[in-house]
Amino acid sequence: MTFVVTDNCILCKYTDCVEVCPVDCFYEGPNFLVINPDECIDCALCEPECPANAIFSEDELPAGQEEFLALNEELSGVWTNITEKKDPLPDYEKWDGVEGKIQYLER
Ligand code: SF4
Ligand code: SF4
């Protein structure tokens, strides 16, 4: 079982989640973070830390967010590990809660 970062992280990227992960399994792209499903130990610590409510257990993914499971797996294989909090992206408040942000995902 793994936790999954979903659509509402895109263009926000608060990074609160990375500080609590005991196994440092978050990976960072230009405007999104993902969790490596092979490294996640299913501890659930990150889920309540996310101000954007973008993290879900894989068996509790909201309808329409299912594709993010494969996306987290794929992108965590190519992106850079992130373990320390940094400032969110410049327009994070404007984008929080906007639906369908996957169209803006940068790889
Ligand atoms: S805290 Fe939430 S919005 Fe911020 S980087 Fe982590 S998953 Fe993305
Ligand atoms: S569930 Fe735990 S191990 Fe998995 S990403 Fe979140 S904090 Fe890390």
C-alpha cells in the first residue's frame, strides 16, 4: 500500500509533506511532488500535513484521481528526491482548489 499525491498539489507544491516522511520518499518536479510507491511505508503521516489535501491512500483515491497512482510511480523514478521544506510556488494561493490541473503538469 502506498500514499499518492494528486491533482491539487500541481502549481502549489507547499512541501509541508516532505518534512514528516520517515523514509524520505518524496520526489520533486517543476510544479508537482510525487511519492515513490516502492519506498512509502504507508505510515499516513504526510496526509494531514498537506494544506492542499492532495495526499490520499491508494485505496481511498477520489473519483477521477486514479491516474495519479501510475503517475507517482513513473515520475518518482525520474525526479529528484526532496527532504526539506521550501517556499511554495509564487501563485500557490490562486491555484489551490482549481480542478483539472493535470493539464499544467510539467515533467
Ligand atoms: S504538502 Fe501537499 S501540496 Fe504541498 S507538496 Fe506536499 S502534497 Fe503537494
Ligand atoms: S505515508 Fe508515510 S512513508 Fe508514505 S509518503 Fe507519506 S509520510 Fe512518507
